[in-house]
Amino acid sequence: MTDPDDHLQPALLQPEALLPTGRKRLRKKGGGREHGVAILMVLACLAVLMPFTAAFSYTTRVDWQAAINLRDEVAARNLNRGGLRLSLLLFELQRMVFNQKQFRQMMGSWDITQVAPYLMSAFGSKEGHEGIAGMAGLDASTFKELAIDNGSFEVRMEAESGKLNINCLGNTGQGKDSSQARTVETIEAMLMPTLYDSLFDEEKGDGQRYTRAQVIQAMVDYIDDDNKSYDVVKLAASSTQERYRYTELFDPYQGRNARLDSVDELHLAEGVDDDLMTAIGADLTVYGSCKVNLNFASADQIALVIRHSADAADKWKTEGENFLMKTLPLARYVVDQRAMALFADIKAFEELVEKPDKFLSPLAVLGGASSPGAMRNANMPKIPEGIQIRLNSEKKEGTEDEMLGGASDIATVAPERTYRVEVIAEAGAVKKRLTAIYDMQFARAQSKGTGAWVYYRED
């Protein structure tokens, strides 16, 4: 028998069949709107998450690079200090080998500044072992394991006695034979080139112009211990009181009137600015004695030694314009020759100054020419004319008290005592510089011997 409700089953299973056509269309449109909302929600979430993701990625990269830089900075600092400690070996080499009388008699005068770059390169770079092995005549791989693997460092060393000790400006004395007067003359010679005219033609930071004499006078008055203004012409203190108005500045200070602790303090003297110190600051120091060390001195200092000790017959070669035309070229020639071998004594300096043509030119050693004629044809600089000098001071004939100066009065060839060490380390993208001064004769505790660092700075 057929159930009377069987004809209703399809309608129950498919209720939409019983709905009007308009309502079916409304049902479909409503479903489309729900899918659009979901897409908008997804886009909104992505818009919120993307800035956070980008910021997190950027912060991660910055932190990663900062960690790398910090690692390289620590490595560079350790390389600097390691190079400084290794330089102590060079000072012991100077003290125990180069300064010994037996070594100087057999091998001549040597200084660690001549060999420091080669010896330290074996430790500071991967290729440095080849140079030191070549000097020793050994296999290139002998010192290969000494070098560091990550980073590099370079050690530069120079003798401080080759510079002008500005503290000698405070050694008050009378006459041209005093260390103060010789220091003033040296600064005058250093500032003499016309290249530096612009330093004295332009206004300084205080709106004033200063001549060369005024700047030198301010230097002397800032360092010496009196209150009298220095006379650059007479090379002695005058009767005029010092008046520099250091206490009237916006940031007032007093004149030093004592030895300086560093060359940088010279900036406080009136008329001395960064441009002037850039020009001559590298040739100044506050260490060492007031005597000129002929093995390390600059051409300006050697020229003044020659002028001070020139014999009466050749005195004209050191005066006026002849000082620039004859004395300074001879001093530069002495510096070039000294690079081949240091002076064993002042007598060797005298022989070179008096007969420069008797010594082989470095240009000829390098293959520039084989004879004086070939040098002229090749437009090589000619050997300067010699100047007769005195080794020791002597009394001038016909006078009772007047003395003629000698080279030994103001110059020496003694072994160096104070060295400036500069270590430049590089690790990754970080480069650091360390500067230190070592005094080989500084007295320490009795059980620790001599030698100590007297200056230290990291940049």
C-alpha cells in the first residue's frame, strides 16, 4: 500500500524547491558577501603582521651586525695590545744587542727603528713571514705559523730624539748657545718655507693675525717660567711683561709656565691653531734631551748644527739666502745618506758634511746612475757642496771670551732612549690605532729593572 505522505518526501529533502525564485536569489547573494568579508579579514591581518615582521627582520639584522662589529672591535683591541707587548721584544733587542759595544764595532750602528717593520710583519700579517724569512735567508715557510689568522696589525716605530723637544723653550739662557735659543732657531727654520705664508696671512679663530715671530714668542712665553716677554731677535727675555689675556677668555686658563706633558697642549698658546700644528706638529715632542741626535734628526735640525759649527772659511755658506741654497740641501743629503747607515760617531758626520762627494749616492745604489756624468745626463740631483765644520768649540783668535761653536756642543749620536710606538690593527671592518711612548731608561722598582711606558692612548 502506498503511503499518502510519500509525495511530500522530495519537498522535505529539498526545501529550496518549495521557496519562491526571488528568495533563492537572495540566499545566493548572502553567501557571496560572507566570502568577501573573509578576504578582507585576511588582508587586514596581513597588513598588521607585515610591519611587525619587517621590523623584527630589520632589528635582527641590526643586532647581528652590531654583534659582528663588537666582535671585530674586541679583536682589533686585542691585536693592538698584542702588538704593543711584542714591541717589548724589540726594546730588549736594542738593549742587549744593538747597544752593545762589541756589536757596534763589528756591525756598525743599528737601531730597532730600521728593522721593526720587517720583524713585526712576521706576526702581523699572513704574508709577513716571507719578508722576515728572506732577511734571515731561510725557507719562506719557516715563520709561517707565527702570523695571526684573523685580522692584521702594523707596528710603526720612531725615535723621539729625531724631533724637536719644545720643552727646551723653557730652559732660559742668554746668547745663541743656549738650548732655548737653538730651539727657537729651529722653529724659525721649520716655519721659514713660503708654503706656510698662508698660515700667517689669514685671521685665526680669534679674529687676529699673527706673524711668525709672534707665534714663536707666544710659544716661549707659554712654556718658560718667567713673566717677561721673550725677544725673538735678541734670543733672550726682554723687560716687557707678558700679556696674553688667557684669563679673559670665555673659558679662561693660566699659562703653563712649565714643561708640557704633551705636544697637544701647545694649542693653548696664542696664535697656535690646528693648521699650524698640522704643518709642524709631527716634528715636535716633549721627550728627550735638548741635544740634536744626528742619527734621527730632521734636515732642519741638521742644518742648524752645520750653521752652528761651520768653520770661519765656510761661514758664508750658512748665512742669509745661502742657508737655503747651500746648507739645507746639504742637510737633506745627509739625511738621505743616513738612511743607508747610521753615524757611528760625530767624526763620521763631519766627514760626510765636509766631503759629501766621497760617499756613494743612494740614487747610484738604486741603479739611477753609474757615474757623475751619467747622473747629469739623467737629470739626477747633484751632490751638494761640502762645508767645513768644527767638532769641538774653541776660542776665537784675538778675543778672550768669545767662543766658536762645535758640533759636539749641541749634537750627539748616542743610542736612542725614548721611542714612539704606533700599532694599527684591523679586524673585519674595524680599524683601531694605539700610540705609546716607551722610555728605555725609566727607573722602575729595583727588582724590575729599567724601562716603562710613559704615554698610552687608544683611538
